[in-house]
Amino acid sequence: MLNLLRRIVIASFVVCGLTTVAVAADRMALVVGMSNYGSIPKLRNTTNDAKAITTTLTEVGFDVTTLIDATQQEFLAALADFAFVSETADLALIYFAGHGVEVQGENFLIPVDAEIRSNRDVQNQSVSLKDLLAAVDHARKMRIVILDSCRNNPFGDAIAQEPAVTSEPTTTATRGSAGLAPPVPDRGSLVAFAARDGSVAEDGKGDNSPFALALIDKLAEPGLEISLMFRQVRDEVLAATGNRQEPHTYGSLPGTPFYISGTPEEREALAVDDRRLAWSALRPEQEVQLAALAKTGDTRSLLGLAYMRLNPEARGFAPTDAAALLEQAATAGSAEAQYELAKLYETGLGVAADPQRALALYQQSAGQEFADAINDLGFLHYHGGLGLPADPARALTFFERAADLRHPQAMFNFAALIDDGLVHGKGPDVAAEYLYQALRSGNSDVFNLLLERPKMFSAQTRRALQNVLIRNAFYNGAVDGDFGPGTQRGIRAAYGLSETEVEP
């Protein structure tokens, strides 16, 4: 147990500075435009929109892959490739312009080779929104899917058991008459519709749709925080369409502020791990916009303002005000706010210390599968804290839950537990997979420990990790548990560093 505890403390508190400067693209996008359909109405602006979005994203520093008039197999293959390479990106973004339909509450995006005669054909010959969300799911900070495809399903709500004959295709000036179903993405992922679920998205009178034009405008605006960007896109489309089309977002962005476009200095200011410092780096006029949104009950804006008030280096340092903002967001159901408020009650910052209230908030947050709260409950159960008795066996269940939610420290810690033989039924192969996923998540502590102190893990686990690197084409050397230059190169590549890095 002492060995386990040593590892957990290292993974949680050691701060290691990377001397490597060359990293993989931190913002990656897949842009898809479908226009030249074979068996359903062709679309006028969608490929124009996709190409214009590609140009804009490229100009602001994205690594962009573009698909025009792709088949289903081409679309699925591109998603699989994007899912792998975007794991090491801070932001993964997918934009789709084309036909989209809803079948029994699920949204499907239609490739150009689809021959649709029934709802069953839609399911079998299309790509689902769930596929797109899975492709961005492992990006490190932000996961966004944008659909300019609110189009109706002409085949009804029921899945046809046998192919049905459809009516003759007709042209239309809009992008749907029934729209798409409201999605429910996982926490930390955002889906943006060109028009609210159940309503239409217009093609516009020019070469691009109103939604695409607004996106192009706001994506390129330097120093605009991402949540405010989508709000301004909404306002611009409403103005351009005489309030006929209202874009809408579903899901939630994580509580880390982020710029799509900005100077290197602006983006570096937001890249710090301390969210108090990151939110405080926003421009004053954007703080005013956040305050306006917070008055509507927007929980991310409440969180951002609370982080600003918790920054001891800022003139606006006001822990009591921060606690009030977090209380409002927590009451509205924000798992992150519940977690942050729990920390205040645990330490007595901005509120009177209250261990029972802190524990209840940690448990509420964990009940919503918030990985930070689950991982902290693991420590509380392991050591005994906030009135809990020490219970290492119960702590294991929390570490495993957090690890399966891809919490980087929890993945490392659970790998250490397995490596020490403390998790029944799990061996070196499972430990190595957790270490690999922690590495892919961008955790610098894990990266440094695997390079500098690999022998803190058993030879069996080290060999298993080499096998994982081989399976993912990051290593092609001997499986000997010796982390020599070849294995180290594989670790750096899996972490997302390029061949031109500067060696320590």
C-alpha cells in the first residue's frame, strides 16, 4: 500500500515542466459538404459553405480535413481517421452541411450515394450524429459538432419493415420543414444546429447560407470566447433572417475558456491549467457579456464569473461572491459548480467550513459522473476524510469509475493499483491501456514519469505498454520492457509530439 500511495501522490501533485516545444496541432477540424446527391434533391450552397468554413478555419490555425460529396464509406473512414488523430488535439470540431433527417428521435446525415426509399434505408445508408460525437469524444479540452443540415424526413416517423416507394424529389429553398431532433450529447461536448430542433435552416439568396456566413464572421474574430461566439452567431442569423431562423446549441462546453481565433499571447493566457487565471484573462467587455448571460441563468457564464472572483491575483477577488455564483449554478444542476462549491465548503473559502455540506456536494457532482468529483471521493475514501472512514477497497471503485471517464490522474492511479496486484481480475494489459489513454489525454505528469521513471511499473506492465504502442503504430521495436530511445520516441508520438521536438 505504501508503494501505491507514493504513486498517487506523484500523479496528483508533481508539476513537471516539458522542455519539448514542437507539438501536434492543437485544433483539428473535419469539414463535410454534401451537395451532388444522386437520388434525393441536390443542394445549392452546402459545398460552398464547407469550402468557406475550411478556408476560415485554416486561416485561424486549424488542421483541417475537408470532404466534398463523399460516399457513406468515405465519410465513415474519414470519421475513424479523425477520431484517432484528434485525441491529442485541444479542440476537435466537425462541421457538416448537407441533408440531415430524424428517424425515431435519432439524427442521420445523408451521404451523396444514399438511395433512400424508407426510414430503414436512412439508418443503413447514412452516418448518425452519434458517429460524429464519437469521433470528437477524446479531444483534450473542447468537442464541437456543427450541423447546417436541419432538413425534414419525408419518410415519416416509423421504420419501414420493407422498402417503400417515395414521392418524386422536389426542390426547396430551405434546409428542412421539420428539422432535426434535439440531441443529448455527453457533458463536455457541444452540438450546434443551424436552426433549433424542429425548425428550418435557410439557404439564403447568395452563395452561402446565413448560418455559414455568421460562422465565418465569428470564427475569425480574434479573442472571442467560444461560448460568446456561438451566442453572437445566433444573434447574427436572427438578424439576417428576420427572426425566422434561430441557431441553437445543445450540451455543454467544459468550464475551460477557449478562443477559436486569437493572438498567440491571448491563447497562451487561456491555456493555463488554473481556470481562475484563464477566465481572468478575458477582455473586460467579455466579462460584461458573461455577466449578462449569467443573469439568464447560463451556468457556464456563472462558472466563469466565479472563477474570476476566486483569482487572488485579480482586483476582483471576492470569494464570497464566487460562492454565491457557484451556489446558483450548482442549484441549476451544474456538476462542475457543485464540485467547485464543495471545495469551498471543505476549505472554508468564501463560506463557513462545512464538511458535511462539502461531502454532499462532492456526491451530487459524482452522481452526475463528473470525473474530478469521483476521483476526489476516491481519495477521501482511501485516506478517510470529511467524516468518511478510511476504506481503500471502496476507494478502488471510485478510482475505476473516474479512470473509465478518462480522468488523467485517475487513469494513472488505477494503472498503479492494477500493477501492484490490488485490483482483482485485472492485469498488466489493462494497466497498460489505462497508461496509454492517460498519455493520449495530454497529462504532462504521466508523460514525464513514463519517460523518466518507467521502472516504477513492473516489467510486465512496461512490456504491455510497448504492445499498445505497437498496436497503434507508435513503436515497432522489441517488446522487452526496456524504455530505450525507440520506446521513448513512441511515448512522445503517442503524447502528440512531433519528430522535431527539442530533447530535454
